[in-house]
Amino acid sequence: MATRPPVSTADNDHLSKAFSGARLVPERYRGTDRFLDVVQWNLEWFGASKSRLRDQNRFQLIFEILEALNADLFVFQEVVGRTEAQPGAMDPIAEALTTANAGDYRVEYSIAGGEQRIAMMWDRDYVRSKISPEDLFPRGTHRTADGKDAFATRAPLYAYFAVREDAIEPGGGTKTFDFQILGVHLKAMAEGHPQRLKSAEVLTGWLTDEASKTDSDAVILGDWNAPPDDACWKPFHDLEQAPGGEVVFRRINDPSDYSYLWLRNRSDQFLSRIDLTAMTLSSFRQVEGEAARVVLWQPVEETLARAGGWKSAQAVRLLKRIKEEVSDHLPVISRFYWTDGRDEDQ
């Protein structure tokens, strides 16, 4: 059996090519392996029984989008997991990406969540899992005052990874960057405020008490189901504003941006940026720019440029098509750069 040749991250850096025109990728990093791309994306019932007909067409579209994004690590929400009887919804995608030489992808799923599970898919050419991904805070571990599960039975999925850096240490060998990742899919809708607030209390406690015990950075990301300024995230706001700021949250989630494609009450207003990221300060020092950025499709940008906004009939038709054919969420990209202490943006 032939061995698949290793894939260079620099050779497959499609995002640098796409974003460099907007000056989102510093020139000194283009064409190098000195970065890690993490993409989060809610795929809206992908692989679920209610989506079987829709998925016949969605599979190819999602594969092509993920191949174009070519991230080192993907964190998905609302996907069907693996069982003894059948593969998970992302297993054929991972196989197709590997066959296409996009990388050597492996995928694992949360146990909880039914047909709305969390999944992580990573490129083993570049990212190594130090532990098998596992559920945190199983059902009933944390409840609101009225007895509801803080995480709406969708337990967060935790993993611990190591990434090869491009720099070589003076004594020989390759440097690595270790980080913890926690994928979340929190309670939706206005009535979910108490559960989101409780989950925020649990998550900030985990960041400060548990994640800090490991000598590595920690990142929480996924579908939070409320914008970054919402009052339910007070525990994160308080941590961010505390002296020495242990985490960053609002600073890296632009509330004027949008990732959720839903028109509220038929009034052409978006419940917009709900796919969010929180991370420790040490991680933030390795992030270029001020925000985890939403990946906006080129047809969307072109339509908005022509129409001037989402209130036009043309834009609304495009929105409806994206929701029906792909997902009601857009992917969000976070890129981490390796710095050597001399870079001004470390």
C-alpha cells in the first residue's frame, strides 16, 4: 500500500490567498507554516433524519467548502455522531478530504447531543491529539435554579492538542504549541438566558480553575446562541475586565459582524454574531488582529455591494438559498501565528 505524501500547510494555505487582498494576513507569514487555522461551524442538522434529502446535495457543497478553508482543526455543531451501526456524518467528509490530499483528517464526536452533536476534525499532518476528545459536564452535572441542564443536554466536547511549529530549537528538534479546545453548543432563544448564564459561570470557572492546571492555552468556541454583549455572558465580561484580564472575549468577537443567517420577526434585522470564541490571554498574544473572523462567501459580498444591504429582495433571496443549500450559520476562522519574540504583534 502506497504511503500518502505529507501535505505542506503552506502549500494548502488557501485562506492566505483569499484574505491577503484584505490585508488580513501579514506579508511575513504568507507562504510559511507559521500558523494554525481553527474553523468553527454549525452545520444545521447535518446527517440528521430530518435532513436526509437535503444532505444528498449538501455533502458535496460542504466538502468543497471545507477543502477550500483547509483548516488544521474544525469544530462543528449540529452533526450526527458515529454509532456501531453507521459512521458519523463527518466521517465521509474526513475521508474525502484525505483522499483529495487536503490533509490527513480524523474526526471524533461528543457522546451527548442526539442528532445535534459536537464534532472535532483535525489534520494529523499538523495537529496531534494528546488525549481522545471527551465530553465535559455531562447531563445533570450543572443545573439552573429551576432544574434545567445548563448545557441543554449538549455537553461540551473537550480535547487537548499539540501543534508542530515551524521554528527549530537551538538544541535540535521541533518546537510545539500545546492548547486545550472546548467546543460548545449552548441553549438558544430568549428563554434560554438562565441556562446560558449558568453555562457561562461553569465555563469561566473551568477556565480559571481546571484549564489553568495544564501548562497550555485554552480556547472555548462554537455556537453560543447569544451575541457577545449579551448580559448572559457577564461571567466572561467580568473576567475580561478584571485586573490582569485572564481571558479575552468581547475584544475578539465583533458584535457588528454576523454569522447567523436569520431574519428576525420578518423585519430584516439579524440576530447576528452568536458563533463566538473565548480564550486565555496567552493565546491572544499569538493571534493576529482583533477578532475571530466570519468567513463571508464571495457571492454574499458581491450581492451586498450591489444591493447595499440585506433589506433588498436580491439579498433576501440569496440568504434563503444559502440557508436551504448549506447552513443557517457561516463558518468563523481563528488564525494563530507563531512569533519569535521579535515580531511586533506577538
